[in-house]
Amino acid sequence: MQAWMSLFGAIIAEVIGTSALKATAGFTRLLPSLVVLVAYALAFYLLSRTMQTIPMSISYAVWSGVGIVLITLVGYVVYHQRLDGPALLGLGLILAGVLVIHLFSKSVAH
């Protein structure tokens, strides 16, 4: 359970860092740039801790898949970015893949 909490923390930190990237204005604004650097450092630290228990391929698949979905939600809510049907279908397939791994894979200790 500890590894999954670390993975969840890594995902949240990565989403915060990625969300703040736009506000950095090409790393010319100090505060958003610091948020990005700290958030990414925390994300990679927590991801490395996750990989001590959960296989690398599973850790990275869940991290990137859930991160993509959450970043899409941030883009929609904060930046009013709209997606068309095929984009939403693709995101649904990514989320389905993460769920299949988490719920059915024997490579992951549940």
C-alpha cells in the first residue's frame, strides 16, 4: 500500500509541475518556475521509491496514464481547452489500460 501511496503522490506532484509550466512563460517567471522544479523533483523522488516495490513498467504505465488523464482535466477546467471525440476516446482507452493493469495484472501485488 505504501508504494501505491508514493505512486499517487508522484502523479499529483507531476500534474502540479506540468500545470505550472504554462505559467513559467518559458522559465522567465521565478515563482512558477520554482513550483515546476520542486514538483518535478518530488515526482521523480516518489516515483523512484515506488519502483522499489512495483515493477518499473507497471509504475511508469500507471504514472503516465493517470497523469495524462489528470492533466487533460486541468487543461479543461483551468485553461478551457476542449477535446474532440477521438481525443476523448483515446484518453478513455489509456484509462482503461491503467485499470486493466491495476485490477487484473499478476505482475502487481494488490
